[in-house]
Amino acid sequence: MIILHMPYCVFSLSFSIGKCYGTAMLNRNRLRIRLIVLIIPLVVAVILGSGIFASLEARKALVRVVNRHMVYKAEQLRDYVTSEWGILNELDLDAQQEYRIIAEESLKSYAVSLLRGKTENIIAFDGDGNVQMRIGYGDFPDPEPWSGAQNYESLHQGWFSGTLHGEKRVGVAFDLEAFGWTVLISEGEEAYFTEIQEIRYTYFWILASTIVLISILIAVYLGYIIRPVEHLTQTMQHISSSQDLSMRAQIESTDEIGFLADRFNSMISSMQRSYMDLQHARDAEESSRKTAVQRELETLNLLGRVSDFRDEDTGEHLRRIGSFSALFSRLLGQTGREQDLIFYSAPLHDIGKIGIPDSILLKPGRLTDEEFEQMKLHTLFGYNILKDAESEYLSLGARIALTHHEKWNGSGYPEGLAGEDIPLPGRIVALVDVFDALISERPYKRAWPPEDAFALILEQRGKHFDPALVDLFEKNFPAFRTMLGLPDFSLES
């Protein structure tokens, strides 16, 4: 039975080894493991199939040889009895009992000469199934178990295979008409198939050795075939993880895999050239963008200085307005981009003053109503100067120029906007512009003490200024004071 269980055992072993090995090496040699797992079981199946077929054929051949040997013994024994009994018939001695006994003894002597193995025996049953003759090298059971029709009835002329008196045996049964006996020449089944078992064991070791050798050869051969693919895969993984396009795959052969590696190298070279061209283009574009931004910022700075061309003090005022506005933007949680926008755009709030005559702009005293109405026009002048620009900075500067004199309660100019109808940048610049103007000296006034300017801002909460911005200004006033370089002062009323 071992040969019948071998396919299952070998497949189970192959699967277990393949599973363990595959788990450990899966991430490195997936293709190699997959091919080994596919090919080796097929090779093992072919070897097993051919071995099982050869074993079965060998069994049939041995059975035929042994059968012929037993049949030959049966024919010899039957011919011997027929010859001896024929002589007694010719001499008319067959009816005499003493000659019959002599013939039986002669039969037993000849039967003993036919036996060659210790497991062989010859048994003769009479017509009632009683044992009349027992010949063999081994010990026989007691006579009673050998007697009776039950054992006898299981015998038929020809090949016998089965259990006889508790023992598995095979043999040949035939009739001796002269004595009226049925004779069984048999041998123990285990001894009968001894040669076959030896063939099976020999084949098992040949099979095991062949499987090991084939597995090693397949693994080595697949390693030789798959190794270039693995190297190519490792190169791809390295390039993918490191973005190093200078690495190339090693061309190890001139076959299809070598051609693939060569095409891969060509592709990577082309990608590297394209990447370098793209990198140069990106660098050039980045440089151009930085140059354009720098020039735009320079333009914004020059535009902001237009309004302070005739007043040196106003120049510092504009720079502080940008810084204060950016600080407000940061405190409001706006993005860095939004902070940059208001930082560069807020100084443009008074650019419209270039349209105001010096007699009004630089007048040391209070303006008349007519002069003040003309001064208000600087918001519209600034808006009209900047409104058609595509730049984000100039567009925001236009809105700030137009709305930085609007008031929260709607009493401002030029449009009398109120509350949140006033754009947030305009509300921010309105507050910081007034505060910085109060603490700065002008041709028409002296600088206010910082505590007085701070108190005015608080007083104008909800009137001139956005209440939320005033609260934020009050809460974070130390940051504004530090930016101005002002000394500490008491804020208590």
C-alpha cells in the first residue's frame, strides 16, 4: 500500500515545503517561487505516475511468473498421480485398499519434492471437505479447524486468493479424480509478493532521490533563467524608490531578457534626458517667476512712494501700514499668501493723493470744507489708477484705496458703506491708518501720545472701526507696540 500513498505524501511534503519557503522568500523571489511551485509538482506527478504504472506492470509480470510456477507444480502432481493410478488400473490393483494407501504415500512423497519454500504447502480435501493430506515446511493447525465443508466449499478449480483457516494465501486448486480429492497448492500472500514489495521499496528510494535531484536541478536552472529578471526588477524598484535615473540594468545575456533590459535602459535614458530638460525648464520658469514677482514688488514699492514723494515722513507711515495690516491678517488666521497680499497692497491706500494739489496736501492748518471735499477725491483717484490692473496686488490696492476711509457706522466716504459691506482689507487699513497717523507728526498737527491714540481707537469701536478688529487690536496691542518700538505705558483709564 505504500506505493499508493506516495503521491499524497510527496504532494503534501512539496506543498508544505513550498509554502514555508515561499512565505520567507515571497517578497524577493516571487517569480522564481511561483515557477518552482508550479514545475516541481508537475515533475513529481509525472515521475509518480510512471513509477506507479511500472510497479503495477511489474506486479502483473511477477504474478504471471509465479502463477505459471504453481500451475506447473499442479500439473506435475496431477500427471504423477494419473501415471501412478493408470499403472494400478492396468494391473487391476486400483480396487485393493493396500495399493491405494501405497499410491497415496507415493503422492505425498512426490508432493514434498515439489515444495521449495517454507511458506508453501499442499492440502487435499475429500468430497466431504475433510483434510486427507497436509504437506509443508511450516506447522499446521490442529486437525479440527482444517475439517468441515465450510473451508472446502470456498475452493474452486483454478486460481485461489483468500483467507484459508485464518491465513491469507494464494495458490492453485485442482481435482484428483483418481482419489476423489481437491488439492490446493498455496503460498502465504506476504511471501508471494515479497519480490514486489522489494521492487516498491527500491522504487521509492529511486523516486525520492530523483525528486531531490530534479528539484535541485530545476531550482538551479530556474535561478539561471530568472536571475536576470530579478536583477532587472531590483533595478526598477531602486529607480522607483530613489528616483535615481542614472542607474542602469545589467545586460546579462543576448536573449529576450537581455533585449528587455537593453530597451529598459534606453527608456530610462530617454526619461533622464526628458527629466533634465524639464528640470532646466522648471528652473528657468522658477527664475522667471521670481524675477517677475520681484519686479512687481519693486513696482508696488515705487507706486507706494509716489504718494510720499513730497513728504518724507509719509514714507515711513506707508511701511508701517503694510506691517500692521499683515499683522492683523495673521491674527485673523489668514494664509501666508493673504498676509503677503495685504502687506504689499496696503501701502497703496493713499496713492490717489498724487492728484491733490500741494496747497491742500501740505497745508499746515485745518482744511476748509471745500478743501476737504477735494481731499476726499484721493480715494477715487487711487481706485481709478489701480482698478484695471490684472495684478492681485494692484487689484487689492484699488479696493483698499477706495474703502479705507469708510466707517463702520456708514458716515465715511466716498460711498458711505457701513458694517461688513466694507471689504475686510479696507476695514483693517482704516484702523491702522488712523492709529499710525495719530502717533505721527504731520505738517498740520503734532504727534499724539500713544496712550491717547490707543484710547481713541477703543472709543471709536462700532463707530468708525469694526468692533471685532478693535477687540483684536486691544487684545494684541503689545505686538503692535513692539512693532512700533514704543515704550510700555499704562492702559488703565
